Amino acid sequence: MKVKRQEPKLESVSELEELANRLHSAAIHLLRRLRIEDAASGLSAPRLSALSVIVFAGPLSIGELATAEQVSAPTISRLVKDLEAQGLVTREITAADGRVHRVRATNEGRKLLEEGRKRRVSALRSDLAELSALEREVLSRAARLLERFALPAGHPGREE
């Protein structure tokens, strides 16, 4: 007779709080560790973040980019000016309203961002290779759960 294994349940607020705290801490530590790979890009973390939003969600207006990055329009304007000077983005005037500029990544900007992602994924892949098959399966299942509540509804990477 096969005994059904029961998953442990987190019932109390304190258990949920502890899990939330551990996930938060682990996410921050993982991002910090992988951010080491970003030094090779030559860009600061805020510039890389803005470029990432432009590459994956662009073209965007300055206001849309500022909202996405949770900074003021003058702050994002300075970042965009620097990215533009480095040839990583361009500004285009919209046909509908000649006052509104849309920021678009250049091929160079896209390439720089993709190379950085490859470095971070490679570093993470090396760490994952040291885990057992069972541990990797657990992380794969956890990643699906994290994507489900971290990515907005309708995002192509989100499984329902």
C-alpha cells in the first residue's frame, strides 16, 4: 500500500512571515552575487536596470521609463542622456505628438545587455551544477511558483 506523503502546511502568520522573510533575503543575496558579473559591462546598476527595461519593454517615453524604474523624470532623463552618449539608446520623436520622445535600445545596447545576462546565467548554471538532481528539481518547481506570483498576469514567462 502506497502512503500518500503529506506536504507540510504553513498555517500561522508567523510561519508565513518567516517564509516571506527567507525568500526576500535569498532573492537579495542571489541578485547581489550575480550582480558581480555586471561589472564587465562598464555600466552602473541604475543604467543597466534602465537599459534592461528599454530593451525588454521599449520603446518607452521618459515618463513610462521613470515609472518602471520608480524614479523621477529628471533622474531617468540623466540616465537616458548618458546611455544615449554611449550609443546604447536613441530618442525618437513620436509622430502623434512631436513633443514626446520614445527611448529605444540600439543594437549595441541590446548586445551589451544580452552579454551581461549570459554571464549571470552562466555563473548561476555553474552553481546549479553542484546541486543534486533532486535539489535542481525542487528549485525548478520553486521557480515556477515564484514566476506565478512575481510576473504580472499575461506575461509570456508566467505559467498559470
